[in-house]
Amino acid sequence: MSAPRSGSTFIGQILKMVFGGISATHDYNDNYEVIVFRNFLDSAISHYRVLYDKETNFIITDKTVLDKVINDYSKYSNYIKKYVNTDLNKLYFVYELHIKSSDGNDYDTIFKMIEDYYGIIISNSTRSNIIKETNIEINKKRSDKLSSFTQWDGNTMIHGRHVHTGGHNIWKNHISEDLWNYYKNSILKEDYEYCLKKLGYG
């Protein structure tokens, strides 16, 4: 299970290439072993962008719109809280810590976490093939071939308008500065910090 707009498609692509097939959902399902989430402030803004088909340079200037962003995403942050409250033995990928580094996708960390959790070795050839088939450039090309987010390639799990720039604290690029404190102090930030602490990262 993953919170939307958290890097979960990327993790899913890697797992699919390692194991040959996966099952994924954005809804709560305790049978899932791998949980992916991101700073809920960033995920919620990204989710709003694709949900309402916004251009990539949109700016929110209305507090009532921010309330909608928060409300639309709160069920997913609650799902992640439920996971960390009930089972810490799942494989948790946190976007800021394990998926996206300042240099790009953090493949070494991801491979090691998968190997350690499942007790396997991912060969060098498999690693090279995964990097070739899942890097942001090739996923961006796949996404650009589809006209809208409702279009989806089941093989690669990529939607149209799916791949954006990624990064940390991207929410600041899409909210007027006078509303930063309002958004930053929302329940999304509190929930994210709570989940990190439960996993031992706080």
C-alpha cells in the first residue's frame, strides 16, 4: 500500500522487476508488506495537481482551496498512521529518506532495503536493468506519450502527466508565501512527523 504521489510507482516498478509481479493499492489493506509514503505536505499538493488536472506551475492563493487539499489527502495519511500503529515489521519506504536523494533516485538504498527485508541478493545485471528501465528520464518519456492522468500503461504502471520533478518540500512552489504557515502547521505535517517518529526516524 502507498499514499498517492509518494514514489510508489517507482518502487512498484523495481519490485516487479525483482519478483516478476506485484499487487498494489492506495487503499488500506493489512496484507500488504511494502508501505510507501512521503512528506504528506508534498504528496497532498502533488495529488491535488493530478486530481484536478492542474498545470505544473499552479499557485494556490486561497485558504479554502488549501483546506480541500488537506481534506482530499487526509484519508491516505490516516492509512499510513494506521499501519505504523499496528505493524512496524513491514517494509517502509519513506521518500525523503530512502527514495529520492539530492543526486536523484537512491537505487543503492532501495536495493539494500529489499535485500535485507526479503533475504535475497539482487544481481548486478538485474540492478543495471532496473536502473535502465525505471529511471526518471525513461518514465517521463512514457508519461508524455499519454495525454491525461486517466490514461495508464499497465505494464510500466505509468499514467499520463504522472512524472513531475520530484524533490523535497515542493509544496512551497505551489502555495503563495502568505499561506505557508497555515499549510505547514496543518494536520498533514503533524501526521507525517508522527509516522516518522513511530518508525524511529524522529
